[in-house]
Amino acid sequence: MFKDFKNKRYWILMPPFLITSIILAIYLPPKLKPLALLSVIVFWIVYYVWNYFGKKKSR
């Protein structure tokens, strides 16, 4: 049924980080708006670390 949505970790992490980055982009002062991109970087770090430990545990 959900063949395209195999990676549940991505879909668990994406909504909170997306909402956080949008809120930061809206409410941060113009000088600090690039910091909203940090949430995207943190998302990918958390995602890859979670995948790494998940695969390591399954071995």
C-alpha cells in the first residue's frame, strides 16, 4: 500500500523540522533569517544518525 513511503524515519522527522524551519524563517529578524537553514542541517544529521544506528542494530 505505502511502497513509496518505506522510510518511516524520514516521515517521522520531516514534519516537526519543516514546521520549525518555517516558524524560524517567519519570526527571526532579517539579519538572522539564514539561521533557519540550521534546522534543515540538523534534520539531515539526525536522520542519517538514526538510520546508521538502526542498521547497526539490525545486523
